[in-house]
Amino acid sequence: MTTNTTTALAQLDLIAAHWTDLHQLRTARPHDAWPPASLQAYLRTVEEYDPSDRSAPVRLHVIDTIRTVELVLIPLADHIASRIQRPVINAATGKGWSDDLHRQAALLSARDSADPTRWQYTGTRTGQHAAQWLAARLRQQPGPFRPLNLREVEEIQHIAAGAAERVEHALGIRRRTVGTGHICGCGGELFLEGGDGRPPTLVCDACARSLTLADAAA
Ligand SMILES: [Zn+2]
């Protein structure tokens, strides 16, 4: 298994593991928004503060993320399944056969169709299920599939990277840095670091002075 495959697997696992969190966050109160409202309020009291485009409510962002991830992962699973998933074993019916061999063939066909490892092209399909199914194919878990070829692995890697990044951003589990447009006492610009669940910090890019949000509000 290559490094890239391992990375794609970690990304798909992350999406599947946090899918429930995403749905819960969809209805969460906007106090989880990042940058935190308290910091924005603080900066606004210091001087005129332009929140630019970072003031969008977090819920819209989360709903957008769920939709976007499903819009790429489900069609990707459809596409990959259409290439690697063996069609259901067909037992001809309706021809009046009642012999034991035909009965067994019909049973085999029904069992093959109901195989839970199969990707279903219809019905309820979620981003979580698509991520799990694609991860299982990268892990070469058994089922009615041929192995992925290099191009298919690359297609999955490409999509998984973007989808995982969106999920991490929506959940606030990736630490980010944004400029605040505010100037430190030394003349450098203050940057805000946070978004990963740990306390946000204001850091000067020149003198490396660092303030927690609590310090800044004091
Ligand atoms: Zn400074």
C-alpha cells in the first residue's frame, strides 16, 4: 500500500467517523463559529473592524459541507462501482422451471444481490456510507469486486483529499491562521490562530508576541 493510499484511507476514515458530528453541528448554536464572536466583538471595540467574509453563520457552512461532500463522494462511488463491481448473478425466472438446480440458482442470485458489501445505486446513500465503501475498496476487502487499478486509486485520492479538508474545516479540527488587519504595538500585523478546538491565539508576525483570547479580552 502506497503512502498516498494510506493518506486517502485516513481521509475517508475521517469523513466516515465525523459524519454524525457534522449532522449534529448542523443544528448547533453559532457560538462555535470561528473566528469566535467574542474575539470579533473585542476587535470591533478596539477600532472599526471589518469582519469581511468570515462572519457567515457556521450552520450554513456545515450544511454546505455535507451537501458538497455528498455531491462528490456518492457519484465517485457510483463511478467506481460501475467499473469494479460484478453484476448480480442472474437466475432466469418466470419460465416455469421448478427443478432443484434452478431453485438453488435463484437463491444464489438473491443472496448475491443482497450482499452488504455491494454499492447500491439506488435508495438512501450517504456521504458516510460512500466514504466507508471507498475505504473498504482501498483496503481490498473481499466482495464482488475486481481490484482497483492505479487510475481508480488516484481518482479516489483526489476526491478524498478535498472532501476531508472540507469536513475538517467545518468541524473546526484543523488549526488555521487568518490576518486580522490589526497592528501590534511593534508595528507588525496580528494574526489569529485557531479553529481546531484549542483556545484561539493572537500572534504578532514581527515580534512573535502572543495573546490568548482571554488575555485579549482582559
Ligand atoms: Zn509585535
